[in-house]
Amino acid sequence: MKGGRVARPTPLRYIAVVAESAPSRYAPYRLILADDDDLSREGLLRLVDWQAAGFRVAAVCADGAEVLDRLMDGGIDAVITDIKMPLVDGIEVARRIGERGLDVEVLLVSAYRDFEYARSAVRYRALNYLLKPFSRADMDEALRELKARLDGKGAVRMEAPQAAAREPEAVGWDAGAAVDEAERDESGSVLQEAKRFIEGNLEGEVGLERVAEHVHLSPIYFSRLFKERTGCTFISYVTEAKIRYARRLLADPDRRVYEICALLGYRDVNHFCQLFKSRVGCTPSEYRGRQRVGSGEA
């Protein structure tokens, strides 16, 4: 990590102790920093004013196994981890956090060459990713998003008992259910807006990054949220929406199949026809012919 040469590196144990004992009045969220490179760890620790950003560094780890051990103690809100580490890497950390059902957010750090590898974290709990080398501004932006996510979860939890107090006659009030319902409502409105945006932009390419930016979420977090709430992947949903639109366009006999293909953002007509057939059961031309027969046209 860039940041200049450190003339007198501080022992890692000392770093962890200092970070743990730092005042937490203005830094409510506890996180773990993980990187197998000594200078990267120290550079990351010194790069950010963690207290001002709203965080408290509870531990600094050199391997994913150390992260998982520390998580067993509880009290951790987030993990910032490099992807490539020995023994247990960052992707595996995210996966195990998800498997254990831990309420911990994950921010992945990776080199550009690991970008495609980082995308596999979509199906786990990764909130976002940072590509090396990154600037302090990049990290500050990622931390603002991370804190906003944690703030939102905290607000939902606070609302649950307040709602229960407003309805004392309710019997067997389940605060956990209230939290889940509030989170569903919040994510539901985001997904509704995302779907409206998709439906309004079917002509041309409508990619994950574009839609995620529209709803002000990171691509990785938005993709995971979309899959969790809808039961299908983002790509699958967009493809189905485009095929539905294509069926409507095929009702116009003046539109050629290759024109519809281009209009929907597909560059390869054969690929478009294969997608159409896989979902409708026939090619676009066959579909159009059946529609004509069904309407009595010959």
C-alpha cells in the first residue's frame, strides 16, 4: 500500500492494544483490519482518522484465520480485509461470516488483477470492494458507505422497541420480527426503484453498476440484496424483462428481429435468439408466426 516508508514500525501487538484502548465516545463501530503485508497493515491503520470516521479498530490481523478467531469473541461490527492472504483469504472470511449468520459487514480490498475474483463475494456478505492502489479519498468514501449501512441497521433496531412501547396492548411482541419487517420495507423500496429503473431502460444496456449507482448502493451489496429479496440474480431478472419487452415488440410486423435485438442492447443476433428460445420455447421468428396464426392472420 502506498503511504511512504515507515521508519520505525510499531509492533503489531502494540498497534492492536493501542487501537483497542482508544477512546470510543465518537467511534461506536468496532472493526477488524486484516492484511498479510506488514506495511499495508500499518499504512491502512495510519491512513485514516478512524475515530473521526466513526470507527474503532478493535484488532489488526495478518490472516483470515485470526479474523475468524477474533470474531468468536463477538462485539465486531465490520471487517476490512485484503482478499489474497495465506491459510484463509478474504473471500473465505466473508463466506464463513455469512454461514455463521454473523451480523458483520465486510469490505474487501484487492489488487486490480483480483477484481474478477472479488466479484465472487457478491453471494456472501461483502459490502463493497476497494482496488489497490487506492487513495485516502477512496477509503473515506468506502467508510462513509459502510457507516451509513451500520447506522441504518442501528436505527432499525432502535425503532423496534419504540414501536413496541407505543403498543403496550400487543401480546408477545417480537422485536426481532419488527427489525426484519423494517429492513424488508427499506430494502423493498430500494428494489422497487431499481425495478422501475430497469423497466424504463430496457432499450440499450442496463448493467449492474448503472442500476446500483441509481439507487446509491455499491454493486456488490446491491447484487446480494437483489438476489436475497427477489430470489433471482440481477442478470436473470434483466434478461427476463428484456424478453418480455421483445415479445411486445414482435407484435409489430414492421420491426425486424435484428432491429429488436439491437434496440435491446444485444450485439449478437444468434445469442439473442438463443436467450429468447430458452425462455419462451421458440425463436423470435417462430413466436411472431404463432402470434399471427393465433390472431387469424395468414
